[in-house]
Amino acid sequence: MPSASSPTAPSRVPAPLQRVTAWLPADVDRRVRVFAWLSFVAEVLIIGTGGAVRLTGSGLGCPTWPRCTPDSLVNTPEMGIHGIIEFGNRTLTGLVGILALAVVVLVWRMRHERRVLFVLSLVVLVGIVAQAVVGGITVLTGLNPFIVGFHYVASVSLVAVCAAFLVRMYQPAGPRSLAAPRWFAGLVHATTAVLALTIVFGVLTTGAGPHSGDEASVRNGFNAEVLEHVHAWPGYALFALTLVVVIAAWRLRLEVRRWATALLAVELVQIAVGLYQARNGLPEIAVGTHMVLAALAAATMTVVVLRLKQPTAASTQARARETASARG
């Protein structure tokens, strides 16, 4: 009688599940790339719609959670435009979750060979679930500015994780080694810390400002004018450090130089929008744009950091052999 591990032993996996598993990609293909990019775009988009909820005063458009009202899962006509905006943002959360789940499923078969991709996809999926819970707490606490701020920082973090997935998706599996001088890598990491500090002070500044999401919501109690200046200090330090990174990267002809330049471009636009909103009474569209740009800056910074390391020659050659074999 053959053992369970014998080739002639019947498989314990149901046939339909075997067909699904066989359909899943064994390596990164077009399906993985498409859904990974859709997930990234959706994560950025939901920051924009979340900002729209607050900037239009629709934060309590659905006053309860998880239902929109105590008696309705969806918004009602009596709730007007605020109910539509808030419920629309909640609906988009579902789409973001579906896309994240699709990425997890698509990388399931390669979870051992491409473990980093599988872990990153799980982080995004679990993070979205946690975000939904934090969003509910935000509503139930009457838009507490500290919870709202945490909600935004978590959203930016998920955008960065999605960006990390995209970077690793286009790189072959295997060991990587530092492709830049150590002092340069240290400079990039210091710039990353200043970016994080800039975002945190930006969140505190917004929490002290006029855009609370609802007329009845309280602010965090800090002086908004003082925080505007405090927020600007790490912002300008970030720009100066990034400029040094760009100059050094081009002088050393490092592979990361184009992404560093892209980061500098995002920061220039961010600074311009920040100055415009500060001098024009914080118009809603400028504040929302500023929020989205901060997420894009975090994503670009993630790419710069991860591209400091490149696959070793051995893993690159193995990848080339795999590609040639597949084409043959």
C-alpha cells in the first residue's frame, strides 16, 4: 500500500482547488503587476476622498458605524450631500480591500519563493481592515483630531508599503547588496526621518486648523499659526537634504539618481502648494492636494530607500536564465 507521500497516492486537495492553484501565477506576471498598481492607485485615491470628507464638512455625514445611520446601512436622502460623500468614501474602502485581497491571492503560489511580496501584500490587507476599524472609532469619537491624524498617518504608511511591493515586484528574488556608499545610504535614511517628522507636524497643524470635518468637532488645542511655522522647519530641512541627495547621486552616477530627482520634484510642488494654502486662507482644494502630495512623497522616498540595494550578480544571472528558459 503506497504511503501518503507516494507519487501514486491520491491527492487530498480537492480538484477545483487544484485548478485554482494551478491558475495562480508561479512568478510575477501581468496579472500581479496590474492588480498591484491598481491597489497602489486606490490607496492614494482613498486619501484624496478621505480628505474630501473632512474638507467638505462631511466627517459625520454617516453619524454611526458600521451602519450609516442606526436604521440604515447606506446613506438616506435626508442626509444630503454630506451623507453621499461620507458613504462614498466608506464604499471605496471596500474596493481598496478587494484589490488588496486580489494581490494576496495572486502571490499565494509564490509565497515561499517571493516571501517578501507575500508579506507586504498581507500587511496591506490587514492594514486596510485595521483602517476601517480606526475609521469607525473616528466617527464614534466625534472626529477626535488625534485619531483622525493617526488615521491619515496609517493611510500614508499603507501607500508606502504598496510602493515597496511595486519595487520588489520588479526586482528578482534573492540576496541584495548595497549599491551606494554607506555615507550616502545614511544620508538617505536621515532624509527619510525628516520626511516622517514633516508629515507628523503637518498632521498636528491640520488638527489645529479650521478643517475639522464637522462644525461640532473640537480641535487639538494647539496654536495653528505657531504650528504652521514649526511644520515648515522640517519641510525646508527635507528639501535641503533631498537636494544634497540628488546632487550626490548624480555626481556618483548612482542607479537611484532618477528616483531621487523625482522625490525632489514632488517636494517642490508640495512646498509650492503649502505656501499657496498658507497665504490664501487654507482653500480646501489646496489642503486636499497637499495631503495627497505628502503620500506621494512618502511613496517616492520608499522607492529611493529600497533602490539603495540591488540584486547581487548571482541572483541577476539566475533571473536572466529563468527568463531565457521561459521564452525558449
